[in-house]
Amino acid sequence: MNSSRQVRVYVLLCMIGSVWHTCPAFSQPVPPTPVPEAQGSALERDGQHDFDFEFGTWKSHISRRLHPLTGSTTWVQMEATVVVRQMWNGRANLMELVADSPTGRLEELDLRLYNPQSHQWSRNFANSRDGTMELPMFGEFKNGRGEFIGPDTLNGKPILVRHVFSKITLDSHHFEQSFSNDGGKTWEPNFVATLTRQKQ
């Protein structure tokens, strides 16, 4: 092999070697940099014990508006007993309310179920008058306040219902139900309760 051909072969090998080391397809694999978990997943609040404050038996003083969303300001007063039982280690609970009111006996059940994926609760109501489950309400607790909203009908027209738990302590809390017939722009309270824990 003459010297000029040797030089050409040498240059060609150098070029191939240069391409081999710089081309990503042939370079040595680089270990991937660990990607930290999304901040949101680590900081998502676990709310499965949000209703723990309510387990037990309560005496409830209730003010109830007789004719919601009609402009009526007629309210009736009643006393109720409320019992809340824990299930599924706090991820579910059952509330039972019994009251005698001027308009008749009121008996309600509220099944609360926690969804660990959405970090929200569903609340599922039934009463003894019709024995059927209403459409669920959904919501969560933030900063010591629980808010839940769901669809319903009143006098054959669609409305929204909102439930709010507030002023929560070990031995008392406040509950308010409101209706909206304008898509949630305004709310009219119609069921307001102050609950006090019944001592054993």
C-alpha cells in the first residue's frame, strides 16, 4: 500500500471514529436522571378522616324554611337527634337524623363515601318518606370548612343544593343547607342547624 493510500485510509478511519463517538445512536448510554415525583401527588391532602369529628351522637337545634325559593320568610324550629357511625376505617360513615317537627316526623340517612383518587367525598341522601336515594353531592373540606354541592329539583324545576359544615370543634359544629335556582350565583339558606355533642 503506497503512502498516499495509507493516509486516505487513516483519515477515513478517523472520520468514522469521530462519527461513532459523537452520534447519539452509537454513544454510550447515559443513565437517566431521576425525575422527582410531581409535587402535587406528594402534597395531595388525604381527606379520609374529614368526618371523624362527627362520629357519635348529637343534639341538633334546627331552623327550617317552609317554602324555599318563593320569597317566604316562614321558618319552623325543631329538635333532632343525629347519630354518625364510622365505617371502612373512616373512609365511609353513615349519618342518621330523627326529628319531630310541626310538619311531621323527619327521618333522614346520609351515606358519605371517600374517593382516594379524587380526594373528595360523595354524600348520598335518603329519607323515610319516599325510601329512595337522591342524586349524590360532591365536595371536600378545606381550612376547617366542608362544602358539598349537587343537583336536585324543587317543584319540578332543577336547582342546586349546597351543604356547608363550619365552626367545627370537638363538641359542636354548624350545618347549613342552601338552594340556588340561578346556577350557583346566589344561595338561599333553608335548613340551619347547630349541633352539640351528647355526652355519654
